[in-house]
Amino acid sequence: MDDPLTDTPKRSSRRLLLGTAAMALVAGAAFNWARLKPKALPPEAAQALWAAEFDQPNGEVLRLSQFQGKPLVLNFWATWCTPCVEEMPLLEAFFQENQSKSWQVVGLAIDQPSAVKRFLKQNPVNYPIGFAGLGGTELLKTLGNTEGGLPFTLVLNAQGGPIVQKLGKLSSQEMREWV
């Protein structure tokens, strides 16, 4: 063990610097964990979510209440959003692989219905798509995306509790961790 009386000032400064850096690293990790950890949905947000209804490209009405009691991936996207479009094949693959395990995927388009219909003709998906329009922006803010950016994904367990709230493009690794 070093004797503090014989430590050189250079060694003491290095220890102080390393200790300070370690504390900053721990504090930063804790802050990011708390910031990124999904928060429970406030009762009014959960109520708005399960009461929401959207027109679909096929003319039917998409009622989010039909997904209560099942694990749900709710993805807000737009045709003009490159990361949104890039993650759609991953969402489709996730849906195909996990729907037999009761997992549901719903895409809510923050876009013009005509643009969404054109896009889906060229890039079809098997999971339901709803026209959320600008009203969808308010819903996604209520659900934790205060910036209103896209893509935004909310993953809920069967009890309606959030597993993931993600602003930005998803990765296949993240999606494997949900199941």
C-alpha cells in the first residue's frame, strides 16, 4: 500500500483525475438508464391509447382496444422518414416470427393517407396500418415521445406496461430482446 506522505503530487493528481472520471462515468450511465428506461403510462395516456381508432388503407377501422391483453409493438412512422422505411422489414419479420406467440405489431402512419396507400402498394406489410395523421403526433407525445420525432416505437407487455419506448431506428438485436 502506498504511503500518502510519500506519494508524489503527480500520482495524487492522477488518482484524483481517475476517481473523478469514474464517478462521472457512473453518474452518466445512471442518468442515461433513468432517461431511457420506459416509464409507466399515466392513466390518461393508457386511456387515450386503448380508446384510439384509426382508418386503415382497406377502409376498415383499426381499434387499438382489440390489442389489449396481448404484447404489442406500436410503431409510429411516415413514408418520408428514411429510418422508418428502413425498419419496416424488421417489423414485418418480427410480426411473422412472433404472432403465433400472441405478439401484435401495429404501424401508425403520421402521413397523408394517399401517400401511405401508394407506399404500401409497393412495400406491403402483413401487420395492421392505421392512418394516424397529425392527431397521431399528439398520441405519440402522450405516450412518452415529447419531441414528436419519428420513428417512435412503444412496446407493451400483455398487461399494457411499457417494455420499450424508443425514438429512432430499431435494430434486429433490440427486437430479439423483447421476446
